[in-house]
Amino acid sequence: MAGATAMVAVSGGHHSIFAVLLLGLLALVMSHALVVEIQRQARRRSQIVWYRTDTVNTILLGCWAIIAAATATTPLLAPAIRAVSALLAAGYTAACIYFVLERRRAVTSPPAPRPAPAPAVEARDPLADSAPSV
């Protein structure tokens, strides 16, 4: 969606500068959301080996990079669209590499130790029965 929004921002038509800036900002926010989701998927600890979903994520990011690169090299499109496609191809390639590196790091790192439970409060403590102040 981030790529499509960026394409709409630079595509031909009668867009005001406000619409272009707003669509560009929306594309940046969605790109940030994509990076956060890539981090979340790569750092999950529920699967401690490289799993099928990791391969699917890598293939999807790679396909998006290939599609954006193919769009960037198409000579029939406007230069603005080709420029945005080149940026998207670079971004998706970087996202794919980032996902693979982060996921491999998460898979090979030892699990973090669980924190020890907090000690119970003794009954002789004068603040043990006091209610928290609001």
C-alpha cells in the first residue's frame, strides 16, 4: 500500500500540492509501519528455527522489489513514476535483506533469561498494608 500511495502522489492528473504532500506523508507513515512489522516478524520468539512463514515473507519482499524494478525500467512511463519505482525497488530490497538478517540473528541468538519473580512483601513492613496514593 505504501508503494501504491507513493505512485498516486506522483502520477499525472490534477493534484494540488497539498494532495501530493499528504499522499507522500501517508506513504512515509505506511513505510514506517512496514518496517515495524518486519521487525516484529523477524524478532518473534515463538518459532526458534527458520520456518515456512519466514520464506514466504522473504519471497514477498523480493517479488515486490522485482516488480518495482521492472516498473522503473519500463520506458513508457513518466519519469516521476519511474523514479518512485526505483526508490521502491531499493526500499523493498533493503527491507528483504533487513528481514533475513534480523530473522537469522533472532534464530541463532540464545533465548533471553526470564526475570526472577519479585520477592513477597513481609507482613512486618510498615508500608505493606498501605494503599497506593492516588
